[in-house]
Amino acid sequence: MAKTISLTLKVWRQKGPNEPGRFETYEARNISTDASFLEMLDIVNKELTLQGKEPIAFDHDCREGICGSCGAVVNGHAHGHERETTLCQLHMRKFRDGDVLVIEPWRSRVFPVIKDLIVDRSALDRIIASGGYISVRTGQAPDAHALPVSKEHADAAFEAAQCIGCGACVAACPNGSAMLFVAAKVSHLSLLPQGRPERWRRVQKMVRQMDAEGFGACSNHYECEAACPKGIRVANIARLNREHLLAAFRARLFGEYPDIKVLPPSV
Amino acid sequence: MMLDSKVPAGPLAEKWSRYKAEVRLVSPANKRKYTILVVGTGLAGASAAATLAELGYNVQVFCIQDSPRRAHSIAAQGGINAAKNYQNDGDSVYRLFYDTIKGGDFRAREANVYRLAELSCNIIDQCVAQGVPFAREYGGLLDNRSFGGAQVSRTFYARGQTGQQLLLGAYGALMKEVNSGQVKMFPRREMLDLIVVNGKARGIVCRNLITGALESYAGHAVVLATGGYSNVFYLSTNAKASNVTAIWRAYKRGALMANPCFTQIHPTCIPVHGDYQSKLTLMSESLRNDGRIWVPKKKGDSRPPSEIPEEERDYYLERRYPSYGNLVPRDVASRAAKAVCDAGYGVGPTKMAVYLDLRDAFERLGRQTLDDLYGNLFAIYEKIVGESPYSTPMMIYPAPHYTMGGLWVNYELMSNLPGLFVLGEANFSDHGANRLGASALMQGLADGYFIVPYTMGNYLASQSLEPVTPDREEFRQATLLAEERTKKLLSIKGKKTVDEFHRELGLLLWDYCGMARNRTGLEMLLKKIPELRAAFWENVLVPGEAETLNQSLEKAGRVADFLEFAELMARDALHREESCGCHFREEYQTPDGEAQRNDAEYAYVAAWEYQGDDVAPQLHKEPLVFEEVHPAARSYK
């Protein structure tokens, strides 16, 4: 049953990418435990607005855990301390009266702060643009039943394909690595027969783009898996490494993929 | 104004083939001379942009989110229909067509709906080729499930995340074209105006949501795929940024708005629980495959559901509609839920909820099977409500979810403004007065992958378009207007936040233009909405500045448009003196409470034309001609 709690928030406020930021302290009073974390921020923002102050800027959209817009580091945990939960799906019944919450934007040099809790995650789009798809044109695709896929492969591909691109894995990783993000897409597509023809090129392209963006490498901390709101497993990183290694051997033996280029940040 | 639907001649089943055979083409060398602006990157926008780019057009794409992958199609849960007949249960293109047009209560254009059913199979093929991981059976072939309004299993799905997987497929196709250089992507842009030059749509003005700058873009055609307007109700299942602004500004530039009162209230959503609540969450209709809906037989029964014995439960959908049972269409299920709650049989703390009970299904199929089908939905429910659907029935209540109304388009998906194409939920075309489940994804992708790539060529090949650049007077004027509006919003410095006005508007519409409507209520709305709008422009408080990221200002602009749009919605609901699909006028019902359609007087599309801010809009009628089907009383009993 719903009750109300009050909390102290220490929120990162930053006017723009080149402005200095700082923590500001706010009180969130009489918050229903049935409210979501973002609804709690809405309430604080309403008060700030009525006091003539600027509300806290944060990205959000679907508020049902699927669009990947929202996210902040709460007391050191990306998306807060609940497992497999986006910030919008974190509810205040998971906190206690009197809690102090430190709320920060994603921490990564590849995700510059735009304002307050909003960061620029366009690097993730560029990684997908570099090759995170099956290059089929719209038109006369073969009948969907022409190519059976075992249920095991289809299910494993689906598990990986659930990634919402929120960037929590990067924020949680001590190295600021995007390996889980890249691994999820590489796994999804390399597990399916439709994805096989481009398998080696795809992994090469995506890893090169990932490196060019400045993401760190994986050194097996598993913080990404712990933070992932969709429960994407680090086993996918093992698969990514294997795919990448095989692709690299092939490149050395056969001289493939000379045409791969890295996308500039403006794309 | 004569509304020409441009439906091709010939038998229904041959219209689209004939159109494609006779359509004018743009040669490959000429395609690269054209620039097409696509606004919105949901299923319709992303698929259209990717496909037009593959054909060789230069495409500029705009979206409100930080990435095109986040458009609200991502949240669609249950599935996508296709007439594959993989289940051997008697499905066919004709049957999907008939179910869809009947589901829409015979208020959709026959030829459009037939084409949609025809294309449904190509969509599944295309998505599988892209690597969309649909659910499969052990033999390696695709699985299907059932949805409301159909007696066959034709819905393809990826657990409860079908929209996500389809959108990521379309997003991949779009990013492929970004990589090839054929698409230029502009994220975090909100369209604020449509530019019409010599009667043709030639550009847009947008706000750069990071810098606050107003930017102008010119092209040879504009594609709007900006979704629906359920957020006019404030609380809906839509994403927070979903809004009416793009199509409303197009309306104010001369595009007709069709059937704005056709708004779908989805029967299975998590009930409202507090006044701080920011949105409602859907529980996929697919749950009605296995879940049974009931309320206690005794009024005001406050026992926990586990203590209410079988014989004291009223499975009211199974009782009232024995042949479709829990799988009646959405409008029927929603009204039935409202009826039992209004009569005092509702459950939960607010008594405005009914049970969706999976107990029998858990016993029949086991937990693993149900997890494969609905696992993510159970997780969402538990997070929001704090109760486990494994141990207690879910509580649900209807909520605004989808809007069938939208900008008027002809068979080519072009509005009455030449060069303005409208796709997906933003147009009015295929769902009539009620959309069946798993049909929205089908329509968005049919429009984007398979229809507009043909019709766009026909338009461009038959025009001589003068060069237009963003330094023209029309862009300057529109930019000035947008600037003044922004200044005005920031300068009011009143006492109420944007959200407070939005909530107030939403409640008014929910009470008087929601699941049930009547003349008195609607006439009252036509007085109250202008009053609320006036209060907004006198007393709204928008903090911050124009030339920076300002989310309060973004919201204010959208709510200002909702406050104008809501009046048109109420006007449309008032003028349509019949009940059809989701539009239930209490004055027009059968003795047992079903919708009473009036085909003699209202078998038309109501298309409204803007005449000025303080002038009543003009109504144009496109008669609906049924050559193939005979509109019958829509019975699911």
C-alpha cells in the first residue's frame, strides 16, 4: 500500500557542455512510494518552477523501460540499485524515508554532458551506422519461412537484441567500455543465418568505430551486466571477441575489408 | 473543396497492382536531384526514409529524441498481423481485410484497407530478412498468436517487445543509409511549421532542441510520420514527447484533419493510482489470449481475489460475447469495463479496475510457457504495481492509447496539400473508427516500406517544381511567427505550470470526450476548452530561456497546440450523431448497450479545414463507398 517518504537529493547541475557543473541540494518531500523515480523528479521540478528556478533537465520519453532515453547514476549505480530496471521503472517504494540520493549524469568522456543529466550518446548511433544491421534493401525478400531458424538460436538472438541503447553499460564500466553494447548487436545478428553473409565485415566495422569514438576496452569487471536494465549477459562479449578474432585472422590471411572507414563525429 | 481519394478503378483485389503498373517513375539519374524531408523516425518514418534513400533520393530525417531508435513505436508490445495463413486456420488477404474494415466499424476506405492486408505478408518477409527475431517454434518456423477482433492466429510477435524489434529493424535500415550518405540525420529537432510555397509543401522550420535555434530546411516533398495525439488526454500510454504539433501546424497551413474524434481507449492498462502520475502503461492485448477478465458478482466486494470463489466471479466478456469472449475488439472491451465499474463492481483501491486473471493459463501451460509469451509484461507490472502477476490477478483499466484520426490523405497517402505525405498513426486512413490490435505496426511499415516509395515517385514525376531554398520569404515569415510565440510563452510568467494546464485539459476530455460522449458534455467542452486556452495564455509559467535546451518551453508549445486541437476533437465528436467503433455517443445505442451506427447519414470521412483562429473550421465529407463489403451490424456475440 502506498505511503509517502521524503528524501534529500544532490543533483548534478550543468548549464552546457563547456560550463562548469556542481551539485545542488534539493528536498523531495512527501513522495508517494508508488511514484516512479522520474515522477519524483517531476515533483521536484514543479517546485523549482514555481520558485522561479530552472527545473532539472533529464532525458526521458516512454517511461516504460523500452525507449532507452532515461538514465542517471544514483548513488553510484547506473539506473539506480535495482537489478534489470531503467530509471523510469525504478519506483520510490525501493527507497527509505530520509535517504540521501546523489544523482549524476552518465560518466564517460565519450558522452559529453549537454545539460544537467542529459548527455550526448550519438557515438552509439555511429557504431550502429558503421555496420550494425543486415544490408538488405526493401523489396522482394524471400518468404519468411524459406529460412528456418532453430528456436534456440532465435531465442538467443532475441535475448541479445533486447538492448535499448541507453548507455548504462558504458557509465558503469570503470574503463568506459561499450563492449556490451557492441556485443549485443554482433551476437544478435551473427546468431541468425540472415546475418551470416556480413558476419566478418560487420564485427570489424563496429569494433573500429567503437575504438575511434574513444570507448575503453573490456577488462572483465562485469559492471555492465550488473547495470544493464535488459539483463544482457557478458557472455555476449566473449562471442564478440571470438567473432572479432576470427575476422582479424581472415583479414590477415585473405586481405579482406580494405574499404572499411570510420565515420566522423558529425554524421 | 472536392476531396478526391484517387482510388484506382478496377476490382478491389487488382487496384494496387494496377496502380503500380501505371504509376509514373523517376529515373535513377533524376532521383538524386530530389530532396525529401521526413519528420519522425518511428516505424513509418524510419522505413520510409530508409526505402526512399535506397531508391536514390536525398533524404533528410528529423526526430525529437536524441536517437531515431527511440521513437514511440519502440513501445508496441503484442505483435503485427499478416495474412500468411501459416497456421492453416483459414486466414487469407480477404479475411484480414474484412476483419480490419469490420473492426473499424465500416468507417475506413475500402481500397486502402485491402492494400494494407495485401502488403502484410511482404512486411513479415522484409523484417525476417533484416534479422528481426520473431518467436519461432522448435521446427524453426515462425509462431503466431491471436489478437482481438479475429478468429484466426495471424499475429507475429517477439515476446512482448514486437515494436522494439521491428523498430530496431527499421532503424538499422535507416542507419545503413546514414552510412551510405544518402540520409542526413537531424536528431533532437522539433518541427514547428510546414512551409508551403505556391500551394505545395516545400519545407519545414524546426527548433534545435539543444541550442534553441530555429532552423529551416527546404525540399521537394515533406513526409510527416509524427505519430498520434493520445497525449491530448495528458494521461495516456504514449511517450511523454508524443504530440500533435507537427500535424496541427500542417492543418493550420491548409492540410485537412480527418476524424479527430476517433481516439482509441485501450482496455488493458495499469489503472491510475495517483495525481502525480505522469503516464499510463499498457499491458498488451495479447494477454487476453490467455487471461480471463472478471469482476466480483457482488457490488463493492472488497475481498482479495483469491478469496472470491469461482461461482461468485462474473467473466463478463465471456458472458456477453460468447463467440469472441475475451478477444472482442478494444472499443467493445473498454466500454464493457467502464460499464461494470460505473455500476459499482470495480476492484482495487480506486474501484476503477477489473481483474485480468492468468490463473487458469498458469495451470494449463505452466510458468515457463507464459514467461516466453509475456515475461517482460509481468516484470513491468510488478515494477509499477508492486504485486506479482504470478500470485494475484492483474488489475487493469482502459486508457487512451492510439488515435485513428489524423491528417486526411488520399490513396497515395498524400494530403490535400500537394507534396505533403502523411504516414502511420499521423494519417487517418486505415483503421476507421477503431483499430484492431497488431494492426498499427502493420500499417506503419506498409506505408513506409511499400506504399510511399511508389507514390512519391508518381508525385515527383508529374510535377515541375521550382527551386526553393531556405532564404525565401515563406521560411522567414514562419521563423518570425515561431520566435514570437516562444517569446510570448516565456514572457507570461504566470502562476501555473504547463503540466497543470495539461492535466486539466486531459481530465476534461477524459470525462466528456473519452469512452462515452453526449451532446451536453461536448457542448460544455466547446465552452470550457477556449476558456482554459485563454487561461493558459494569461497564466502559464514557463521558466528558462529560448536560446538553450529548455524542456519546459518544449512542453509549453505542445500543450498550446493540444489546447487548440482539443476543440476540433470535441467539435468532430459533437457533429457525428451516431455511435461507431470507439466513438460512443450515449444517445445512439441499441437496447443492450451496443454502438448504433447510422450509415444513411454518417458513412463519410469528416475532414476539417482550418479557417482562422477564431472562425469555425469548415467540414468536408468524403463519402465512403463500399463496393466489396456490405456494412453490417458489427456483432461479436
